[in-house]
Amino acid sequence: MEIRYKRDLNSNYMILSEEGSVNDHYEVRMITENRIYGVLPCVCQKYEEKSEYYYEITGRQSMQLLFERKKLDYKSLKTFLRELERILEASKEYLLNPDHFLLTPESVYIQSHSDRVYLCYYPGYDKNIRESFLDLAEYLLGKLDKNDTEGIEFGYDLYQKALEPNFSLLEILHEHTDKQKKIVPMVVESEEISVQQDMLEKTGSWKSFFKKKSRKPQLEDYVAEADQIESGSILFLKEQEPPKECYDINEGTSCLQKKKREGLLLKCRDTDYPDFEVLHENFLIGKKKDSVDGCLPVSTISRIHARITFQGSCYFLEDLNSTNGTWVDHIQLNPYELFMLKDGMRVTFASVEYEVQL
């Protein structure tokens, strides 16, 4: 399965390709001819040697990106599980096989203005939904806010239930999203959305684009497990002291000094908006303050709009599926396309223009 991204005049697409022509299977007709709650709108293109599925992701951003900087709290986790339950229930009405849902963080999309969840249904994908959910639950556990006790306990309980053999995913989701169910903290101090969503109006481009614990778990266990990040290990690693970077050779100290990098400056051509000094290897730009490194409070800017990365000796700009696009010297970037930056280039995020200074 190959994944790539593309932008046309009005929309952004995630494209999944597979070898061979697609059979006229009912699942393909279901996802292309219907607007199913929580399923990314899809168009299938058939060729002699391969087939391509175009999933519209306009105005939506992946879970992996949204929680790259921010942590997941109890409310967000419960909202996500409730949405997941509704999507699986809605898909049953169309006889869709749940094993064909991609539950990887990079393929789970969230609507920017409503926090609605959208899943990619790919008929060529075949992984047991329970295994997919267990992997996702492990990812969610690693993204939980350690200061949110209720969220930690809730996420840990979810993960433990998912570890049980022969569990029912819908039963787990129903149990953990029941509005009447209360989560009682283990440590106590003494003191309707429509099933069908209207698609964005377009000028025809969419159609033409063609292991359980032996003892009672303690709060420290929850924090330990929440600190894992896609490692599969239930370990708590304390943050190590940063290495000393600066040593004076003239004082007789022999140690390799880390090479200093001057960084990149994005100079805004409009004095109403801030400049951005990029000194790290990963710099996010957008209007959602708690999710980015450089906040650009403009209505046309997406919550997480673009990213600048440092690789080797060069800086690269990447549009992160923004709604209104990113340009370099009047060339519009496709979503997730790396573009090497050079001194003097003009970068435009939606309607705000910057100059690159290296």
C-alpha cells in the first residue's frame, strides 16, 4: 500500500494505491456512492495495472499531527472514543468490514472546526480491528497528560480492557462512552450530529479530479505507562540531563563540542504579524497556540498549517494539509511535500507573506 498526497484547486487528497485493477466490489461502491458518517469521502480510479483511492482530507488534520505538541486529556479521549463508536455503528448499516478501517494515527483525521473524527476505509487493507485498536490505544496512552489523573486512569482502564483476549471492540467503546458511567479515582483525598455530513461545495473539481498485572495497579503505574510512546514497552524513563554543549579548549578540557547552527529567520512582510526564528529541527506554524511553535493568529491560517524541518544542512518547508495552502515563490505546495528553502525566497501561508533569511 502506497500513500501520497495531492492538492487541486479546491481540495486536498490522501491517495492510496494498490497493484491490480479493483473488482466491482460492493465495498467500493458503498464508500464512493454514499456519504457515511465519519468515513472520509472517497473516489476510486481504476487503471490497467493499479487502482487509486482518493480520500478528501480538506479542512481535516491527522491525529498524529494534532497531538505532536499538545497532550490528550480526559475530555478529548472520551470524545474521540464516542466518535469512533458512532462510526463503527454507522458502517454496520452499509455492511462494511471493520477490519478495513485504518486506525493508525496518521490516517485518523479530525475536522478542524468541529473535532469530528474521520476514518479511512480502504478495501485493500485487512488487519483485525481489535489488533488495530490495541495499537491505537497504546499510542493514546503515550499521549495522555500526566497531570490529568482522571484521564490517566480512564486511558489505563481502556488499555487493560483491550489487552483481554477475545474482547468486543464495540462493547468496550460503549462501556467507556456511556454518559451514565462515572470513573471513580483510585486515590481519594480526604477533603446529535446527523449521520450524513454535507460535503464542501466545490466547482466540480471533486468529480473531475479523478498482559495483566498481578497486583493492584497504583497511580504511578498509570503515569509510567502514559509515558511510553509507540515503543510497546511499559517502562518509565526519567528525563536525562542534557549534555554539556560548550567547553573551553583553552582551559584544558577535551570534549567534542556540538556544532552550532545559526538557524533560519522568517521575516514577515506585514508588520502586524510576528517574525519566526527557527532554531530547532522541527518547527510548527499555525493559529492554535498550544499546538504550534510559531503562532500566527489569522483567520485564514489553519490550526496547524505548516512545518519547517532541518535535515542534513538544509531547511525544508512542508504544508500540513492546510485549508488555504502554502506557497514558495508563488508555487503552491502539495500536502506533506518537502520543499527546500533558500535565502531570499518568499513564503506565503494562506494570505501572510514571509521572506526567508538564512
